[in-house]
Amino acid sequence: MSTAFVPHQQPHHPGGQPDGPPPVPPYASEATRLLCAGTYLDPGYRDRVIEELYLHEQRVVAPSLGFDAARVLAHALRARRLETLWAAAVVGLWIVGTLISGNLLLYFVWPSLLLAVAPLLRGRDARPPWYRSLSAFLARWGGRVFTAFAFFTVFSVALGEGREEPSYDSSPYGSSGDEDLLGAVTDELTGGARPWQAWFGIGVLVVIGLCVAGRRTQFARVLAAELSPDRFPDAAGDPAEQHDGPRFRRLSQRIRLEQHTPLVMYHEARPFCGAGTAYDTWVLAVELRPDEDADQQPIGNRAILDRVRPLVEQLRVPAEHAGPGVRDRLRRLEIDECVFLPAEGLLRREEAPYGPADFEQHRARAVEEGGEKRRHFLRVRVGGWEEELVVTVFVRVHTQGRMLMLEIAPHVLLPVRADFKDADRTAHQFLHDLTGRIAGSAVLVPRSAGDSLITLGRGAAYLWRLLTGGHAHALPDGPALSVRELAAAPAGSTFQDMDVARYLRSVQDRISRGVRLALGEAGYETGEFVQKIVNISSGAVHIGRADNSSFAFGDHARAETTTGGPGPQKGSD
């Protein structure tokens, strides 16, 4: 009897701290492994990774939540090197075969380009516009028709030795005349190529097919061996990490310094780059009204955050009756403080104040100042589904003019793309299906010239931008994109959506409760605060007990305060 595989998770003892070894480090996480696999599966994704992390070296890397961007870059560069070598070999074979075959292989060039361009014309959208679909359809079928004609021409020349013998067939259908006409057309197109040249061209096509199969086999073996779940945690033995290029070494060290620091250098237009998609961001403002029955205490941003943090940390503790086998991801909840600083104004990327003393100074000043550009946040992170589903909640509290402003900005990193997650399955199927490997490689031979030329063209364009872009001496800039966000799926599963809602509601409830307790303990009224607690998109935030107050659930709900009743009234959506 078989049982479902459950990823290993460390047990949790009743004290709230996980037993056993610490969690998987980012460089060995499942998210990192799948992103590395994606660089071999998707050339477009690979180019975006190299452009952001390697070409634009003036850009600070986006926060890497649960993964190691430097290791993803290492595999992206290695995948490009391997593919460039295979593309150069294929183009060389096409050139040699064309020259020796009497230009017979030249007839495959245009259909090969059409077949290679067809996916580019269609684009990556699931439902592209009609004009893109139409252009891709015409290019694809035009390439197939011309490819069939090219094969017919080559085989006609290869089998054309017997055409020199006159035919005396007196069939009334005129087959002899048709054959002479076809032979004349073939001779005109082939320029008098000899049968041995056609056979040589066919042999070159076979060798090209072997190159195509060799490239696919090499990539599949990388996925099945170096990027397998068993071998991937060994970063020291990863061939991609052993590349000794000085530029890669310098940038990888810089990325690893920046990607997990609590000091976030950001671009003004993309402050939360790397955290995922914004999810129900909301801002609450209430007036600080002294409670006549309580003594007022000084209240500031730090006092409120210090009251909130222990309540959020309690989410790690399992229920008393649950025992030691709790697997809930909240037990690994991470909470820290981060400071956002704009990248504008730096003269060099190395000048960013990532030192511990610098961060403490910025944190101490930013927590109370309520600035526009430098902002302090309490950051709560839950990495679920083996760090594929990351929920991050940024909390900012500010008191000004006897007003309390509470900002909560949840962000969700959705799971990795399905084709990246199926990398192990794809590699296993390819390596163990000889017939499919041969057939798949044979189908790709006609378009191999176009694919290889596009690959070499991209490499040449990249080298030109690298030499002439001046990025090494450009002023520092914030991140333009996150390689993790690029690889995110458009939506998660039902279970994952349920987990996102559970994580967010649990964290938001504790935050709201902490703020309410801080206000009450400082001697301020909490009724207005409770009334204004809402969940903008869906569901509700449960606050607990609130005297003389009511709750509102849903997008269009209303909450009214009643007196003299037994308890709070619930408004319905």
C-alpha cells in the first residue's frame, strides 16, 4: 500500500521553538532549486535574470525572500554558456553542409527562420491578440510547407541518378512528360547539384539532429543530477558556483550581501519589489481621545510596535493539546524590523549602509520620524509550501497631531510556475523515453538553424550592451524587477489560497489587537479604532472583545455602536 509523500518538517515542542536542525537555508530551498531549473527550461526567463542581476550591475538586488538570487544567476550564466556553444556548433554544421552540398541545405534556412520566429510572434500570453495568433499561425505553417518542399528537393537530387535514362513509356496520361517537367524544375532549383552532395546534406542533417538531442540530453541531466532534490543542497559541489569569472564573483558577493539585509534600498516607483503582489493593503487613521476613566501614558510608535510584536510571535506556539507533531507553517513565522531607503543619492553601490551599526542608527531614527522616503516597518513573513508561497505583512505605525495612523501592506509571492515545478518530471521522462527523445529531436532539426541564429543574435546583442552600456560606472539604482516574481505562477491552488487567507487573517488580527491593547493601556479610547477595523477585499478581521462597539464583515458592511444591549452587534454583508 502506497502513501502520499509529505515533505519533511521539523517537529515543534510546546514551548514554541522548533526542535531539531534549523530551517533550510535560502541557497538550498525548494524555491531556489526550481528557479535554477527554470533557467534551463525558459531562455526568456534566463535572459531576464542575467539582464537584471548581471548586466545592470548598478541596480541593487531586490529582497530575496526564501531563495538565493546569486545561485539562480550562476545557473543562468551556465545555461547560457552551454546553449551558446551548442548553437555555434549547429550553425557551423549548417554552414559546412550548405557549402559542400551545393547549397542544397540553403533551402532550409528560410523555413527554419519562420518556424523559430513563430513562438516569438505569438508571445507568452495564454490568449494572445488575434493578429499575433494569425501571424504565428501563418509563419508556423508556412515554415512547415517550405520545409516539406526542401526535403522533397534534397531527396529528389539524392535519388536522381536514374533520371538520365530516357523513358519510352507511352502512357496516355503523360507521366513521362510530368517527370521530365519535375526534373527540370528540380535541376533549376538545385543548380545542378550531384546526388553525392545531396546525400552529404542528409548526413549533415542527421548530425545536426544528434547535436539537438545532445543539448536537450545535457540539460535534462543537469535537472536530474545537479538540480535534483538530493544533490542541490550541496552548494560547494555545484559546477555553476565554480565559475571563476571576476565579474560573477564580485556580483555574487554583492547580491548575497544585499538580498537578505533588513535595510532595503528601493526604487521610488517600486518600493516593495521582491515581496510579491500587494494583497488587501489598508490604512487606518483614528483620533487619540483620552479615556476619562484611565490615566494617560506617553505613547509613541515604538511603544505600539513593542506591544504588537509579542502577540504576533505567539502565533508560533501550537495548541496545548496538539502535541509535538505540529506541522503548521506559522510555527516558522519570522518577524523583524526593516528600514526602506531610496537608492537615489548614492554615488556607488558599495556605499549603501548595510553595516549593523548603520542599520541600528537608521532604525532608531526612522521608527518615530514618519518620513516619506525613509520608512520603518515591522515585517512579518511566513514561508509556506517549501518557501514557494511567501506571505509578507509590512506594518507601519505613526502618531502625529493626536492621530494614530496604522498602515498594513500584505504582499504574497505566489508559487513557482508549473513548468518549472515539473522540471524533475520532464527530465525523467526525457531520459527514460528513447523513442520520444529521437522523435522530439528530429522534429526540432528543421528549425534548429533559426533557433541557433536567434540564440547567437541574443548573445551578440548582450555583449554589445555589456560593452557600450556603461553600467559599471552608472549611478546606483533600485531594483527594476525580482527574478522570483518573474517566475511566479498567475494563481495558486485552492489549498494555497486558503493558506494565504489564514496567514493574513491571523497576523492582521494580532496586529489589530496589539494596537488596541496599546491604546487602552496608554489611557486612550478604543471604540473608534474597533469600528474602523475593516478588511478591504474580503472576509473580516476578528478583534476579540470590544465593549460598546460593533463589527463589520465584508466589503459593503456597516458597523454601528449600540448601547444598553447585551454585546456587540454584527453587520452582515
